[in-house]
Amino acid sequence: MAEHLRVLRTRAGLSSGECAARLSSSGRRVDHTRFSKFLNGREIPPVELAPLLHGLVAECEGGTVGVEEVARTRALIYAARGRDSIAAQSPELAEAREQILELRQTLQSERDERLVVEDELRALRAQRMVALCWETAGERDDPARETFKPTTITKHIDAELRWVEWAQEVLLMVVSGSTEMPPEPDQPTR
């Protein structure tokens, strides 16, 4: 693997420092020391480096990037990593696996962002409902709007709570075997 990378560097006609600088300027940050470790076989380069390195060689030679050459370099990287036999035998499958992992990470971050936005939206809706209640109750004298006044809303909630308490008393009566029915509360006005 390291020998293959050295051949590519030689084909480019650049020193390892120049290669590292040109690769860094093409989008993938690679420092001189790390690139030297790739060439000496002390470190295995990331798979993303293969197309960039072949692009650099093609640029220096005045040719085009060969898809087969990139695939061969990727296969060598996967084999050097020795992750699993599938990656060494099928770099396309290993690359697809990496793409799936990246997509999963992207999807999870989008889900997290969506949850934040939904929480913010709920908070805005709640603020808008309170503002709407105060606006309709305070700015308009229409009797039909009376139901939106906070005091009217509170009265409705109190009436509903009285019905819940009454239902609890009835259940307690049934469970205890009592025959004395509690008095029904007033009907809530709508």
C-alpha cells in the first residue's frame, strides 16, 4: 500500500511536502508529517484521500483521473486496514457501508434539529394562543368573544374540575358499596 502511494507521488513529480500542501488546498487537510507516515506505511490513509491523490497525479501529468486506478487504491487502503475480508474483497461494498454510516449520522442530526424546531414552534404557538386570548378579550367588546377572556376560561376549567371530582366521588361510592349518591355539580356553560 505504501509502495503504491510512493509510486503515485513519484508520478506527480512532487515532494511529500508539496503533495501534502496541494492535497490540503484541494479540500482534505493533510499535513506533511502525516503524509510521510502514509508513504512510509506507518499510517493508513483515509479512503477519501484516494480520489484526491489521483486527481493531483492527473493534474501534474496533464491527464484524467482513471476510475479503475482510484478503485485499486481504495481496495489497497481497505486491505491495509484489514477491517474485514468484505472490505478487502469489495471496496465498493465497504464504501457503500461508509456512505450509509454518514447518511445515518446526517439523518440523526437532522432529526435532532427537527425536534428543536418543533419545540420552538410549540412554544411560539403557545405564546400566540395566550396573546390571541388577551387580544380578543381586551380589544373587542363583542359578547361572542367573552369565551376568550382569561376569567371565562378559568371558570370553564373550574367547572370541568368539579365534574372530575364528582366522578371520583361516584367511583369511590361504587367501590365502597355506598348507595348515597353525591350531588351533581352545575353544568359548565359553553
